[in-house]
Amino acid sequence: MPTSPSLAAGPAPASPPRAARGRRTDLIVVLAALALAVWVTSGLWRDPNVRTITVNSSDQALFEWLLAFGGNAITHGENPLFTHLMNVPDGVNLAVNTSITVYAVVFAPLTYLVGPPVTFLVILTLNLAATAIAWYLLFSRQLVRSRVAAAVGGLFVAYSPGMVSHANAHLNWTAGWLVPLLIWRLFALRRPAHWLRNGIVLGVLVAVAFSIAAEGLFFTALALGVFLAVWAVHPARRAEARAALPTFLRGLGVTAVVAGALLAYPLWLHFAGPQRFHGTGFDPVIHSEDIAAFGAYPRRSLAGQAGLGTSLAPNPTEENSFFGVPLLIFSVVCFVALWRRADAGRRATLWALGVTAVVFTVLSFGPVAKVDGRHTDVPMPFDLLGHLPVVNAALPARLALVVAPLIGLVLAYTVDRLRTDPPRHRSTEAAWALGFVVALLPLVPTPLLTHEREPIPRFITAGTWRDHVSPGGVLTPLPVTTDIYPDGQRWQAYALSHRQGEFRIPAGFFLGPGGPDGRGRIGPVPRTFSALMDQAGRTGLVPIVTDGTLREVRADLAYWRVEAVVLPDRVHGAKFDVDEETIRRTATALLGPPERVDDVWLWRVPRS
């Protein structure tokens, strides 16, 4: 565990003027963090109930649904980690999905007051700001003397390309404030006088982190394990690590007991409950980091706005590295400069930082190397680890997210050194300033892309659906709900948050069983009815309908126990425009003429 003046003996008492300057700096950092968070999400703030994130509207719909469902489950005494509202009749195991239960519970009053879209936006904005503030506090109170240095490092980490990329609707990955808190409380385990208390606090924090971002918690544990192992075996720190180990292990044992008790049911549901699966529904080869991506610029940045962005990520939400060549070079220069002037103890910390950065960079390359968009046959270390339990559920590209905090700490160390021991020549000072500007200015984030979402039909908002679906009955929008067509979950979220009652839907956007070799997949295996509706919406062509087709469609509706089939005037397609007229003609060929109810086309399905 790396030491610093504050970790070793606590910060020295500050004089009143210095304390006042420190408080001003704290306030400036908080305001800057909030301003940047609002800037990045500004497109949604124009009207949260009308606008949606362009490149990832399906994930936004999913998280809005999770907020509405979680609040409804808690207030009605239901299980927040398993639902039968989707994927009728099997249900969905939310413990193996991203359930964000803590957020759903804490923000339930806001969700009921203003609706899931606004709650989603509030959490997303607070996530970004809180991440910057948490890293700033860790750096300024534990690792560097200069609060300006801590501000540079903290703001960089929170608004690094990976974090801004995941701000495209990922409430789990943007909860980066959890990481510095976990690090802070892990370091505290070494204090002999408070190991029990500190172990309990860390155990609770681990449980919270598992609820909000289980994959991020796993990556944090891996990174800390690598860092501490490398740091502890360094000759300069070996004796210190050996002396602290007994107390540290006692506290870690308490953490395991507390976290294990709080997470006993979620972990059972995750690994042994119904609708579980192993692996993930995503291809690790596709979702691996391109080697060239580390030197590329992200799309949502000043450099990207200037036309220097690339499409080396599998999608715009997965630009996990994208630091740009200038920052990579500058980080190496900073590292070398720090190394040359460091004592043996600081070199142990730098050595551990460097090894951890290299390990996670290489692991992010996935099973085989990919260079500038071209896959090679060169195997990578992740190929040896990717089949292990838990590891096989992680996307290798996201391991690159570990690198950003390490770069942020190197930048903070560098600024701290320059402020405590300024260069002797103005030209050297100017060169350092120019280096920071060239490295960081191109990465300043730009707002997320947004567009107007299709409105929820009056048939739902007015509660008319209750006249056509029995309590807890099954309603399906057309096309059937998937990640591509998220309307069903958006409608459910509205009904739940406005206390209209519950209706169930077939399918949905979730991870569940049914993939090859027992692995997971996105949504259930398609059935005939859902495949036909998808085909009509995508192609604009009415499929050929035979007697066999009609029998299969009737069997699908009976399997789902559908009572009403609904087509709004405008269907939301997360990846493409949907041909509503062709869908209506196809449904008419399968189900007969519809009736017009409020602002939707409705097909009643008689119970068999």
C-alpha cells in the first residue's frame, strides 16, 4: 500500500490562510466538476422527458426501466432482483444483469415525483461530478500535497475518454466515484486501532458497489491486487508490507464476512438462481480494445469535433482508451521525470503503477490482437484467462478503463512535483505547461449526442391499457420488445412510476440464457411472431403468411398469454427507422383487422 505524507502520519496542520485557500480550491473543483457534468449531459437537460441519447437509446430505456421497477419492487415488498414483468413466462434474473438496486431505492421518491427519464439524467450527471470530486479528495487528502495537482488528476479521470464514452447511458460505469472510495477504505485496513470498523465500512461499500457496478468492482479488485502485489514485493517496501500484513488481513477478513452476508442472496441468484447463465451475450473478440485505439482520439472530444475522432471502438459507448498519442508520450515523459527524482519508496509506487498499466493495457486487447480495425491471428494473454469463471463475463476492452486513473495519478504526481520543486528556468516551466496543454486540451469532452424520442402513447399515459389487459396480464407492443425496440420497457417504466399497476411483456432487453454452449444472449431466443414483426419493421416488406405461419403465431401468443397487441403511430427503433405501416399490415395479415383505441392500433387476443 503506497504511502504518502497523509497516509503515513496524517496531514500537517494548515495555517488559516492556507486552509482558506484549500477550501476555495475545493469549492472551485466541485463547481468545475458539476459544470463539466452538466456540459456533457446538456443535450438531455433541454427536456429529459422528450430527448434521448442518440447512440445508446436502448440502454437508456433499460436503465429507466430498472429505476422504475426497483422503486416499485421495494415499495410493494417484491423481489428487486428477479422479475416476471419481462420475458414471460420465464422471467429475468436481474442479479446477472445490471440491477442498480441501490440507485433505484435511493432515488425512488424522485422517480415517483418526476419520472424515470429525469431520475436517469440526475443520476448520470451526479455520477460524473461525484467521480471527479471523489478522485480529487483521494488525491488531495492521501496522495499529493498540492490541491491543484489533485484537481488536474481528478478531473482528468472523471472526464477521460472512457468515462465520457460510457456516459452514453451507462449508469453503472459512470459510477466511477465508487473506485476512489474503495481504494481509500482499503488503505485504511492497515490501521491497527480501527481494523474492525474499517473492515465493516469496506464490506458495506463492496456490497453497494456490487449492486451498482459489479463488473467495475471486479476490475477494481483485480487492479488493486496487481498493484499491491507488485508494490509489496519491491525491496524498498517489502518490510513495511510484511509488518502491515496481519492487520490488513484481519480487516480484509471482516470485509469478506460483511460483504458476504449482505450479498449472500444476490450471489446465490447470480451463480445458482433461475435464468442464470455463464459468460455473456457479447463476443469478446469484437469487444476487445484495438491496439491503435490507445493513440486515437474519441468522438466526443474537441479533437473528435475537429474531425480527428475514429471508429475503432465496437460502438460509441466503448471508447475505453482513446488517449491520443500526445498524452501517451507525455505520460511516459512524466513517469520518467518522476522516476529520476524519486526516492526508493516512491519508485516502488511508480513501479507498481507502471506494471499495472501495462498489464491491463495488454489484457484489454482481448483474445487476439486487433490493429487499426483489422483482426490478426496473434494470441493475447486474455485468451488464457477468458475462459475462467467470472472473467468470462467481462468484456476485455473495458479493462482499458483501469489505465485512466493510473495516468491521472501520474499527472497529479507531476503537477505536485512541479509546484513543490519548480523548474529553475522559465523555458523549462513553459515546456511543461505546453506539454499539459497539448496532451489534455484535445480530450476536453463535448456534449453527448441526443435526439427527440418517440412519445409514449396516450393509450399508456391515460391508463387506457387497463381496460384491455387484466391485472398482471400480458401486453405486447409491436415489434416485440428487444434491445432494438425498447418501447415495451419504456411503457412499463411509465406505468410503474405513475402507479398505474403492472402489465407484463414478452421478451425484453436483458441478458439471459440461450446462447451457444450455455452462454448468455441478449433477450430470449426469437419466436416466429417476434421474428416476423422484426422483419417487417426492418425491411418494409410484408412477409408471406401461410397456414403454418398462422398456427405458429397463435402458439406464440398462447405461450406468452398475450391479451392485447398494440402498435403506436411512432415506433422507436434504437438502430434504424421502423416502418410502422408495414408492421400494421403484417399484424393484420396474422391477427385480423385492428381497432383504433386512443392513439394506437389494438388487436385483442381471445384467451384459448
